[in-house]
Amino acid sequence: MSSLNAIADPTISSESSTHKARLWMPERVVFTPAALDEPWGQQILARVRSLNLPVEELSRNRLSGLRGETERETYDISKRTLAVVTAPPSSFKLSPIPPSADWQFHIAEGCPAHCQYCYLAGSLQGPPVIRVFANLPQILDNLAAYESSEKTTTFEVSCYTDPLGIEHLTGSLAECIRYFGTRDRAQLRWVSKFDGVDELLSLPHNNGTRCRISVNAAPISGRFEGGTASVTSRLQALRKLALPPKEGGGGYPVGIVIAPIMPIEEWELHYSQLFDAISAALDFDCDLTFELISHRFTPGSKEVLTQWYPHSKLDMDEENRSVKRNKFGGIKYVYDADTMKALRRFFEGEIAKRFPNGKILYWT
């Protein structure tokens, strides 16, 4: 079975230690004129000013000053910048996003975390600045046209951002939760590696939102997920979201996303310890789902990630992978069939044993 050689590092701290994610505070906050014309843009402006962050009002609806001399410098500049803009007209034509949800929509693009396997690499064009959309009411109003009259329609909002990681700056995730709380046949889905959920607990969600937390084995999280909350803190946040209101929780449907799964040295031990932590955090009956995603990469994402993280020990050796092609001829590198079977058998077995009422939505 293939393994990720460089992971087994005795200097990596155990996830038994708990650290909350520091709130991301951008060094530069810019607003386009179009964003400032939007009432929701003004709401974001008030939030940002209340945090004493410097605000720059641009003279035109175009971002500049994000490029450095190298891609790594461009990355550093972009990751310290919050740009409040308006979503372009093309974003109002939604795309399906199986198996995660029926449709994806976007309240922001870019993420404040520093995950060395970042799935946004190669997906978004240009510098990885964190863009927040000020025309949120129009974005939400557009969703009703995509609801099915025959079943509950699911909408994923985390494809291009971690909405919880920027919620203290935007309030946009809470607004989405309120909106879906008014819909009878639609459900919001979001996922995060952050833990600041307290402001979400009392929202009128009416079971219209499934809150998910992304977790991984301690060696992977400890080495490759910079700027995020510890897995322990994430799971405590999920516990708060899932507990009933009478016990001080949010009473939400919740989910665990284990991603990206990697067959590291002693992977069964490390993932068993992760399941121990999940079991301890969710030691009560709740509406729980699992999504299982193995690590994969494309030639394009490898090129970008290598520029962003030139000293990363992430294994992206094509010789250790199998090639998977999509219907458009694009390729991605995945684990070989035997490795995938062993991983899937282990994860599905652990979930069936530990969470008999939990539902696995997909393995990929």
C-alpha cells in the first residue's frame, strides 16, 4: 500500500492539545464603489470599522496591488487582503456540485487558512485574495429559481471559501442561515476548519442548514492545515452546533467531512484516534452525516501549490498514483485501487461500528 513518507514526524504535536483559531484580521481591506453602493456592503463596512481595521475605498471596480515579484509573494500579499466586491452576473447561473450538493453558490471566494493541499489551487483564477460579495440579498433571492418542487434541494456555499473563517468580518453565513430557515424545500450546507460558532447557535435555522466540520488525522492536520483551529476545537464547535437548544446548543443537523484522507504511516492508528475524538465530542443522538474524501491533485493544482508552499512535504508524486480522467479529458491523480479499497473498508467499518445512526453521504 502506498504511504505518505514524510508525515511520520515525532515533532508534530498531538491533537490532544486544543487551540482556537485566531480570528483572521486582514492587513488591507478594500471596497469597490459597487460594493459600497450595496446595503450589505455597508453592513460589512461597519463590521470592519468596528474592528479598527484600515479601510481603502477604491476609485474603480478593479483590484490592484496584489502581485509580487514571485508567486509566493503574490500569495502572501493576497492572503493578507480582504476585498469587498460584488458578485459578477455569471455567478447567478448556478452549477451542480455532486456529490456534495445539488447546486453551489458563492458568498465569497478565497480562504484565510493555509492548507498545503488547498483544493482552491488551480480552481480560482488570479491571486488568492479573499473576495467577499456585497450583493448578498440578490445572491440569495436568485436561489429560489433552483429549488425543486419534488424534493429538498441542497445548496453548498463552501466550494470557494471557508465561510466561518471570515464570518466575524461579514456576517454573511448567518444571513444565509436565516434565509434557509424560511425555505420549506431547500437546505444550506457549509463546512469549515474554524471554530467560531457561538453567534450561530441562536439563529432561527428551522433545520434548513447542515453544519459540517472538516477534520483529519493529527499528523496531517498538524503539518498541513496552517491558520486553522485544532481538530479538538473544531469538534467542540460541532458539538455546540449539534446539541439541542435546551442544553445551550444550536440544534442543527451536522456533519463530519474527513478530508483529504491519506494513507500515512500507521494511518489506521491515527484515524482510529480521530474517530475516538469524534465519538467523545458527539456522545449523544444527533442528525449526523459523513463525507469521505481521499487526497487527489491535478497537474494544475500541483503547479500552484508548489509555488505557494515551496518547502511542503505533501506527497504529490505522480509515480505513486493512478490517473483518473473526467468527461472533458482532464486528469487527476488518485490513490491506486487497492489503497482506495483498504481505506474505504476501514472508514465505512469504523463509522458503522461507532455511529450506527450516522449516514455516509459519499466516498470519493
